[in-house]
Amino acid sequence: MQKDIGSVMGLYPMPTTIVGTMLEDGRVNFLPIAHVGVAEHGRLMISVDQAHKLDDAAIQKNGVVSVSLVSASMLKAADWCGIVKAEKIDKSKTFAWHMDELEKAPIVEVAPVCMTCKVEQMMTVGNFHDFILKPVHTYVQEECLNERGKIDYEKVSPVLFEFQSAQYLSTGKVIAKCWNYGKDFKH
């Protein structure tokens, strides 16, 4: 039997990402964000707490950002980026990075998947600024591609963030193929 536990956000866990920005003083900064989602097939959303003033201002001013999936090998550095604040610590050397033509969206070189994105829209929801982003380039580690040149998420194995218990989880194996598995379901 189900039990009502109140008004609790039950959609966690979410993918853990590192958002790369270029701050106003010219420093690159990395901010972990797990409030992310697919807005539609060609756009995504990141939700930035306004308490992260420098990153929030940089995204609004520059209109570009990078969004990288976090792997287990990156997790300690990514978590550290969430512990320390850009106002006090320079996080630009946390990950090796470079730029493409979106010059203020640093590409995290060790990320299994990194997208450089343009900001298309921003809305305020509570204490968060939600940015709708259009990926311009998606960079994928070659070993994380399948034989058709598509992202293999089983190989990427993105880290998930679960807010209620404040913990990270790993992703598992593929259990079924979409739009095929339920074909023989009897109702």
C-alpha cells in the first residue's frame, strides 16, 4: 500500500552535471548542477540557484554555458566544486578545459559528454533562474560512442544526484528497449 508522505519532489535522482562559465573577471568556473532536464528534443534546462551569484550573472551576461555529464572518475572534483564558492576559490584548474567558438563556455576535457550551449530563455521560479539552452556542439569521449556513432549511456554511466538523502548514485545496465518491451503487455 502507498503512503502519503506530503508535498515531496519525487522525481529524483537527476543527472549530475558540471556547468562551465566564464566569470566577469575572466576566470573559468565550474558549478555542479543536478536540477537539469530535457525541455524538448533539441533543448535542455538548467536551474541555477540565485545564491550562485557569479555563475548566474555570467550565464545571463554571456548567453553561453557548457553542460557536462559527471562520471564516477570526476565525482570527487565535481563535488568539491559544489562545496567551495567561486567568490573565495578559483576553480578554473579543477578540470582541464578548452574553448570552441562559444568562447565563454569551457569544455571539460575529461567529461564523457560535454555540450556547449546558447541560452535561449530564462525564467525565475522561486529562488532559481531556469535557463533553456540549445546545444551548439556536443563532445563525447570516443570510447563512449556506440558502433553507429551515438552516445552509449551504459558506457557513459552518468552519476545521479538524489536530493532527499543527499547522495550520489550510479546508473545501471540497460534493462529493456523502449517502444518494444511493452508490445506484448496484456491489459
